[in-house]
Amino acid sequence: MTKWTTKDISDLSGRSMIVTGTGGIGFETALALANAGAEVIVAGRNPASGAEAIKRLRTIVPSAQVAFEQLDLADLRSIAAFGERLSATRESLDVLINNAGVMAPPTKRLTSDGFELQFGTNFLGHFALTGHLLPLLRKGTRPRVVSLGSIAANSGTIDFENLNAERAYKPMVNYSQSKLACIMFAFELQRRSDAAGWGIDSIAAHPGVSRSDLIPNSAGRWEVSRLIRTCLPFLFQPVAQGALPSLYAATSPDAQPGGYYGPDRLAETRGHPAPAKIVARAKEKDVAARLWSEAERLAGLSFNEFA
């Protein structure tokens, strides 16, 4: 694969896209998409942050077709309301990028619905969001769903007895589980789209290790990473570089349905988009199917009702 950059993104005029997250990789993703002519909805929890992101985007790209929509991925009612608003005002949607996330709060925290914050936000919130937007995506042109994983997922396991840290909470263990769940969701969504004829391409991506705002803006602080970020910043690639795998997955005609992309250098911590390592656990179809069923139960929805 050549060293793919944003210069390789073709004209996106007429394409509609949603990116979750107003800062960091989410912002850089929205910026590249808007610069290529796409209509971009930036979805996030904080209206002030959303307004600032839209202001910055329009300053950098005066012609940008961008708007902010409030969405709290840690609140299933907010997700349902978001889906209802868009369904009432839009005919279709071409691309959904499930980007936003929270990383390693030092103590266990819960979503509005009582789920462990990382599992509930990173995975379950995006799972529910995708379900609510399924009708719009099915009417889109060459629709894609991009779900963000992490190299931390390589050490993750899906523990059905501890999905919500019912038995124990360990910040990075639970984070790794949530990100493995995101990757498995991406693969299972592709299988179900193929089986049911939804016509949606589902692709996973991860940013490597980037100077994003995921850690400092998370519910807590992962002290070791903060120290490394402060004292050894050269270990982290620029956030715009970290957005490339997501952008490749969302826009490249060469991105494969059911694929997984990340940086190509230094154990996938930095570089240009390339096929990423898929650990054996992420390929377990029976676990993925069970996780899907459990997510539908917890979120109180069925993808079939939206299909």
C-alpha cells in the first residue's frame, strides 16, 4: 500500500457524513472530510465544544458544509433522540464514523443508564447509534460505518461476567475490552449486512498512538500516559496523522468491507494507513454474535426493527 494521505481523498461533494467527537481525531477527521467537499455533522455531548469546533472548521475551510448536533453516547435516550431528529430532517446518510470515546477513568464510573462508562460509551453507545441510523444508512450511496478500535484491543478479552465491571474494575482492562468490542462489532455488522442485504460496508480502524485529547479529556487521568505525553512527546504522532486510518476506511475505494486499518510503522503506533493486525479473539464469530445479542438486550433495541 502506498503512503496514503488526505491528498488521496477524492471529491466528496454530495456525500453526507457523521463523525462522533468534537476534538482531537474527530475534529481532524471532520476537517479532512469537509475540505474534500462532504457535508459533515459533528456530533458531541458538549454544545460549547461543538460550537467551537464548527467555528474552527469554517475558519479553516470557509466553504465547509458542517453542523453540530448534540449527542451524549453515555445516554441511550440522547442517542434515540439524535436518531429521531436526523430521521425527521434527512433522507439518507452515507458514512457514520464511530470515533468518540473515553479512556481509563481511574475509578469506576457509570453512564446515565448504569453501564460502566467505557463499555457504555465506546461500544454500547456507538452500537445503539448505528442501530438508530440504520434506516438512513441503508438509503445512502455506498454507505459505510467506520468503528474505532485501538491497539489496546490486542490485549482485550470479552468477559461476559464482567462487561460492566460488575466483579472488578481495572481501567486499562476495561478500556481494552471496550475497544475489542468495537472491532468485533465492526466485523459482525459486516457479516449481518451481507446476510440481510443491508448494503452497508462496515470497516474498523485505529489511530495508533497520537497526541489526541482522548486521555486529557477523559473522565479521569491515566497518569503514566500523561507523564509520557509531557516528557516524551516524540513518541506520539500528530493527531492529524492519527486520523488517517479512519479517513482511509471512510473514503478510500480500496478499503475492504470487514477490514481493519491502522498505522504501518513501529508496531502500528504511527505511520500511514495499512491493514492492521487482527488478534484471534477478534475473529471469534460465536463470541461476536453473543456480544451483539447482549448489546441489543442492554440497549433495548433490535437492529431488525430498524432494517
